[in-house]
Amino acid sequence: MDQASVAGQMRHALRRLAKAVVVITTRHEGQRHAMTATAVSELCMEPPSMLICVNKTASLHPALQAGAHFAINILQSDHGPIAAGCSGKDKGEARFQVGDWTESVIGIPRLANAQASFVCRNVQQVGFGTHAIFIGEVDQVFVAGTVDPMIYVDGRFTKTGSDA
């Protein structure tokens, strides 16, 4: 089977994989950057670390490639406007106009009322195909509210629970 066919089948199959929606944030050369993502994961507990996958065409990529540290902000189910604004609707600083944004001790913007935020020091990167994988050692963790994350599945935002 050719790669294009496999990629199409993979895209179709991945619509069945429910993932928490996050906004990845960073600061580089005085500018804040943000993007909505689902390609994030915990890596290990020793040392505490996370990984993010970012398309090389994303506006956030050059900052991360230059070594900028980052935060992973897990969105709450009612953070639809934040997810939309950071997924391409808004650009640059406009992505921070919606939401309660604050800064970590290392100067990385984070969403104050995110389900959880992981502030990471960018320690390693690996390029693969159209994306880059960035590994971050977790410097700070913040948790807020009850467990009610925004979920992305079958091409749409939803939430967990019986009233989803």
C-alpha cells in the first residue's frame, strides 16, 4: 500500500482516538506564542518530563527550535474560545486576548485556570517528517478546578461524562 493511502487510513482511524486538548505556550525574544494541540504526552517520572509534537510550519516551531522553554496547558471543557483562538483563528499576541493568562517563574505564559499546566525546560528535540518532537523537563505543575477536560475526538471538541 502506498504512503498516501496509509496516511489517509491513519487520519481516518485517528478520529477514534480521544485526546485532551491543550494549548502549548512559550516566550521567545520578548514575544508570546501559543497553539492548540493534542499531540502531547507524559514521557517519564525520572526525570519528570513531557513531550510535544509540533508541525514545522507552525508559528510556534521556530521559538521551540531555538530552545525556548514551554508550558502545556490542559484546557477545561468550557475553554472552546481559547482552543479556537489558538488553533489558527487568531495570530500572535491576539491568541492571549481570551483567557486568564499569567507567567511561570521562568517567564513562560500559562493559563491560570487550566485543568493542569506543566511548565517545561526545553531539553531535547528530534525532527521527524513534517514535525519536531520537543522534550521538556517539568519545572512546575499547576492544577485547578475539578476534572473536566476538553476532549477532541472525531473532528470535534467535546467533554467527558454522561452529559457530553
